[in-house]
Amino acid sequence: MRLSIFSLASLVFCLIGGFTSSFDTPNLDNTTLKGKPFNNITLELSLKPFKKNDKAYIQDVAKELFTQWHALLRHTDTVSVMLWTSDGSEILDYKGSLTQPLEWARYIGNPNTNHEVGSDPKELSLHERAYIYMENPPKFTYGDLKYIIQTLKETGRRITGKPILIGATFDPGPEFAKSEFKYKKHPEILGGNAMGHKTMVSCYATLNADKTPYAGFPKGIPADTPFGTFLGRQSQHFLKDLGYDYIWLSNGFGFGVEGWSSTGATFTGTAFQPEKLPDIKAKITNFWNLFRKECPHFQIQTRGTNLSTGADLARDGVDLQQIYGGKYNMLPPPNSPWAALDGDFGLEMVGYMSRMAELPDERYLFRYYTHDPWWVNSPWLDRYGQEPHDIYLPMSVARINARGEIKLPTHLNFLTADNSYGELPTQVPDEVTPHILKARYDSPTAPGPLVWVYPFEEYHRWAYTQPKRIEEIYYGDWLIRQAINNGFPLNTVVSTRSFQKVITTNPNFFNESVLVSIVPEAGSTYEKQLISFVERGGKLLIYGPADEASEAFQQLLNLKNAPALEGEFTLKSSILTDVLDQKAPDKIMHTALFSGGGVRSTVASSANDTRVLAQMTQGNHSRDVVWIREAPNWNGGKIAYVRGTNSSKFTGGKLLTPDDPEKLFTGPLLLRYVLKEFGWDYRLDKRNPAVKNPVLTISRSSNGFFLSGYCPNTTLTHRFKLPQGAPLLTGYETELEKGYSIYHLPKAWHRESRFFVEQTDGIISCQEMTSGIEYMKRCVRLTGLKNATVRIYPDDNVSEKDLRVYTNTRYPWKSGSTPFKLGDPKYGKHYVVENVSGELVAFW
């Protein structure tokens, strides 16, 4: 008898004890994921792996699915499978009969074009014409789908020992399956243009009359039925009848009309239309309320847009505050998977952080793009090239809640477990799982060096009460997006509202961080707390226009506003910058529409406590665009102001297009360059300005520093000097130059640093080793030290008596014990060894 690949895998796993439920055995490791398990891990799946409509085959596929991911699933409370059955039209078309034939996503490419599936000419792209994914794909009914759902639940529970939830999906677009409902019967519901003119369903559309009976409308659809009512009632019947547990609304559905574009209902690309905001807010609110009225209890999960909170609000009227506050039993949108497609990790990070600054509750998702079951790509294998940058970068992100707790994603999703051909390659979970677990082990336990205090509440209020500020709302997130894409190491976020509560109960909570904020609202409590923070010794980086700044905050900044200027400027800067073989351009373009208005900022008085670092000049006029102020009575506090130029514009594509870096200076670079004034100095050596800059995050976990990066171009040289000294990356060697540690790093990297040195030059190695001493968990050796000061950051729970330091000796450590002292608390908890030459070994 011939065994299928699934049957063979199942037999092998059974022989090693798998299907007696390895997860039912006692968990002997009480430090699993260091107390950071997930609440839910979701394996997204199309029906393509079920290549035979045969119960035994369906069971084999289910067994293989859960077996492949077992090493990861042991770290979660609940396992979900989210089924990409069709495009959501299976919900719209459902008539209430399980014998009804099921139109399902058996295609590669877009099946809803003017070209028939599989038709000529061959040169048509997959976006112009689809193919069937295999010869003679199986036919399914709704009853067959119910059996698949039941089998996944039973098999998953047996293998994992965990509760299994199954999710349905609704997509507003044309991508996944043929949809007579959307594109022939009811084109009146189409509004968005993400995949061509009017190709995406609008959540606030209304339906024309339809005499066809549906599960929720057995007498047909009455004219002018709101789409939210129809989808909600159909979903209630569909989810309940087939045994689903929740529904996923995909590709921006429920969050405006244009989920992928930098333009939308309130921004044309040439002008904002804030007068439309109240009407759009009412329409979107009405959709959610109507949907929930018909489908009241099933959990809603969401994909959201590819953009950010501020940009979505300003361009498409997406009022995230209202949606979150509606108590709809929903999970917020995760990070966008588009970074895999266009390399725009800055946009992914900004969207992720801005949407988690405030949440409906403490739950949020991280989603990782392993396969695409529709478009012949498997990102882990091709787009990422098996490099884990899109794991370590977003998983270094953390939010701080109103209680001052570091909150990590509770849910983890994989899009998808299968590829476009219905295969389940074991290589992908085998290779991805270790990186996911490593990133979770190393995930933040404290605020990062930079903390973005996000104006979630202010943006939503200004949009309706101060509509002239809509340009500023749009601009702020785009500026930070470009800054991150150019190496600005931002990966911690707290909302202004939560910040105020945290700083009130724990004034020292952010002492080791630089706060990154817009100019606060005039006269607000937040403004007063920022001023107090700086005067007590805090570090603050302010970005964006100060047109509405209060007199008190203008005095703090030593700022006054002059008449607004825009257009081309000459940039004069004294900030130390990246080292280039080709001189960077000194021209910069400031377009008011995309940069929150014209440039007005100048230093009010030439006081000794203020240093101007960059100016933009236009003819006889100049504006100060970067400066530092350190008042003597601020107890070491410091404030930097960066006016900020977006350096990008709308050129007709989906996203804003950055200016040519060989012709125009990239304004958001100034955010990274000014960090040197706070001691956080990260610079690059590269050929010319056109070489793409890396993306960098620096997170804090168990008192260590974890640096993660993505290098679009690996010819770069990286130079680091942090406030504590030059960071030594564990497992690496570095050549020091002028106090900087220098590294040549791969495409994707994630490294710990617990040792920092003050040393002018030399080659230093930092390597893990064994101490040979009972109960010692870590041991690290440094070599190449020359009269160095070394700062050591052991784990959080390590006290002074637990740390041992030796110089120029070996096991069994009978000599060479070296004294150390507690370091300056402004650098956090650490220990210092001075004037060290040769080797140093520290273990704890």
C-alpha cells in the first residue's frame, strides 16, 4: 500500500510518541519563554492542501499541519486556524444549505479580471489572469467545509492538547476567488481602487435590491440595505452553521475605503478635505454598529491598512479611536505584511506602533508572512531570502500601558502555512520557529533608548476641532517612517494619555530614555509634564511644526516662529553625519503640503545654553531647523528640536515617493544625526547617499541591550558609540576607532550587548564561554582591552554578590579576581571595571 506524504509523516510522528499528545506531558521547564507565552498562535491556511475531498486525506492534512508547528505551539494557551476558504464571497453567497456548492480559492492570481481563468495570451501577468492551482481540483460543498473545520478542531486538540479555534475570512478585494456577488450582481458596493478602479468593497456601501434568497435574507435583499447589515446577518448564519469561532476582516475592510494608498476619501494627493471627516466617521461607525447588531458575539479580528493611525485619519477618515472605543469585541490590526513586498520597514513599524499606542484592551497581534497561497511567492524563502529581519525588528517593539507595564503581542499569526500550490513545506516552520522563539525570549522588559510618545488622542481631536492641522496629522507619521528607514532606532511606544499616568506615579520611569514627541498641545497637562520632565534632568526630542506651541513651550525650546517658507533650500549643518565617498547634497526640498506646513522655526535668543546645529536658507531668509538646548538649572536635562522635512511627495503611486537622495538631502536623517547630542551615536560608512540605509532597533531585555537590524545593502560599515561607551556585540569582534565600535553586518542580524568599553582603538573580541563554576549561568570573555573602562550589564536578577570578574587568568580562577564598582545610575544598573588591559572574564 502506498502512503501519502501526510500519512508517512503522521506514522513517523506517532512512532516517536507524537499523537498520544506530547503536549499532555508535564511541562518541566517552568521558565518557558521566560514567562512570555502567547495567548494564541494562529496558523492561516487555504483549502489548497486538501487536494482530495476524502475524509482520510483531510485528516492527514490536519495532522501534518499541527505536527509541523509543534515546537512553537507548546508556547501558547490556544491554537487557531484561520481559513482562507474563498474571498469572503462564501459568506455573501451562503443560502443556509450545507449541500450548496462552494466557490473556493483554487486559483493562482486574480480570477476577477476581464480575462478568463487559464486563458491566453501567456504574457498576461497573474494580476491580469489567473490559473487553476492544480489539475482537476476537488469540488467542495458547505457541508464539506464544515467537516474540514470539525476535523481541524478534533485533530488539533488531540495533537496539541490545546483548545482549537477556527476563523473565517472576509476580503473586500478581487484576489482570491471568483466573486459573482461583488463584480457582477452587486458592483454598487465597490468603492476602493487598490487593485484597479472600484475593485474593493466599501464598508459603508448600500446594496441594490436582489430577489435571490440568502441565509439571512430568505426573501432576498431589499433595496438600500446597508452592506454592514447584510454582511453581519450573513456572517452570523455562516459562522454558527459551519462551526467557526471568529471572523477576520481583511485588507483594510472596516477602516475606510483605501487600505493601501497614501490618498483616500479626505486627501486627493494635492489637497486635504477635512470637511468630509464627520460624514465619513459617521459612515464607518454605522458599519461597525450595523455589523454588530446582526452578528453580536463572534470575535472580530482585523487586518487594518498598510499605513498608520495619523496618516489613515488624515487621508481616509479612519477614526481609530472611535473604532477601538466601540466595544466591538475586536482585536486591533497587526503589523502590515507589506514590508516583505516593498522593503518599507519604516512604514510597517510606524503603523504597528501607532496602532498599539492605544488599544481596545491589552491584546494585540504580531503577524509574520511565511507563504502566500495566491501569488506564487513564499516570503520566508524568496522575499526575505531566509533572513529573519521581519521577525526581529517588529518583535523588538513594545508598548507601555497606563500602569507602566511593558506589553508584548498576545497573539501570533502566520500568513500562511501553505503555499500557492497547496504544499506544506516543513522547511519553513523548521527554520522560522527558532527565530520567533529567540525574538520572544529577547523581547523587551523595559523602555528602549527612544520612546515615542504618540499623540493618539490629540490627533483624533484635532482632526475635528482644528481641521487646519490635518496636514500636521498626516505629516508626523510619514516623517517618523522615513526616519526609521534611515536608521532611527525607535521601537517603544506609549500614548500621551498613558505617559501622563505613568510619569505621575513613577517620575523616574523614563530616566534612561529619550522621549520623542510632537510639540504638545498648548496648556495641556501633557505639556506641563514634558516641561517638568526636562527640568528634572530628562532627555526630550521634539519634532514637527511649532506653529501652535504655547508661550511656555516656546520658552522651553527657545523658539519663535517667523513667516512660513517652502520650496528648495540650502541646508547648512554642523552635525556629524555618515561618512560618504561622494558628498551629500546640500539642497533640500520642503513641501508644505507633505511637511505640516511651511518652515517657520528660529531660535529666539542667542543664549549660551542653545546651539543651532542645522539651518535651511532660501535667498536672504534662513530658518533654524535643528538645535539643542541645555539650561544650567535643568539638572542635566536636554532638549533637541528638529523641525523636520518629509522629503517625499505624492507622485501617483500607492505610497509617497522619497526625494532622490543623490540630488536632495533626506530631511528625516536629521532625527538620527541629532541623537549624538544625547550620546546615542550611530553612523555609517557608505559609497554615496543613494545606498539605502539600514533599519535598526535597540531594545532592553533583562537589563541587556539587544540590537536588531536589516541592511538593504551589506557593503555598509556600522559605527556605534552609546552613552555607556562602544557596545560590544556578543559573539563578534570589533575594531575600535576613535571610541566607536565598528561592525560589518549581514542582511539581517540580532545581537545582545552587555559590555561597553571606553577605549580609543584596537581589536576587541566578545565571546560567550563556560565558567566551569557551579550555578553560574553566563560567562563572557573580552580580549584586546587597552587601558579600557568596561561597563557590565548582567541580567536583571543579578546582584553585586552574584557577579564575578577576572582579568588575565583562566579556569579554575584561582587568581586574577578584579574589583568592580556600581556604575552611575543615569546609565542604568551596571558595574564598572577601570583601566583594564588584556583579557576580562565576567560570569554570573
